[in-house]
Amino acid sequence: MRSGWAMNSRHDEQDGSHPLEQLNSLTQYHVNQLHDQWITTVEGFLGLTATPEGRSGLNQLLGVSQEQMEELVGEAVVVVGPDAVERLTTPRPGGPTGAVLEDNQKEEGG
């Protein structure tokens, strides 16, 4: 178990997310690299894998092969569960500022 995990897991349980440390295939170096980019949860990691550009960026950031990335994605899917996978891995177009709006937040002409 990596140091700090217990403290992070209490916080993450409150918002339903899973700390990156739950991905056993990630080294502490990988976790640090992701944290430096504000990626702190398995859900955030998995969301970035939704596009080829996201996967490519993660490959470069972590210095892992395509095969290793597929293993990490598979492990992330197991951690978050099948119900969350489709929501997290379906690319959604952003607005003019890159913001992603829910349908109930969109206004005509805005």
C-alpha cells in the first residue's frame, strides 16, 4: 500500500471517486506524473482514454507502451465498475470555451 492512500481513500469515498493508487499497475512515478497534471482519480484517468489523443497523451506522459496502456485501462474498468465505464469513456463535445455542459445547462443561443 502506498503512503497517503488511507487518507486519500476516505476523501474519495465521500465523492464516489477512486484514487489512482488503486491501480496496482501504476508505479509511484506514474502516480506523481499524473498528479502533476491534476489527474488524481481512476475516473479522471479513464476519462482521458476516451479519445485517441487522450490515450496518446497518457502514453507519452507515462512512458508506457500501447499494451501497457491497455492493461491500465482494463484495470481502471474493473476498479470503477461497468456502470461508470460508458459515462466516463464516451467523448463529449465541449462548448466554445471547452466547457462540457449537461443538457439541462444549455440555453438557446448561449
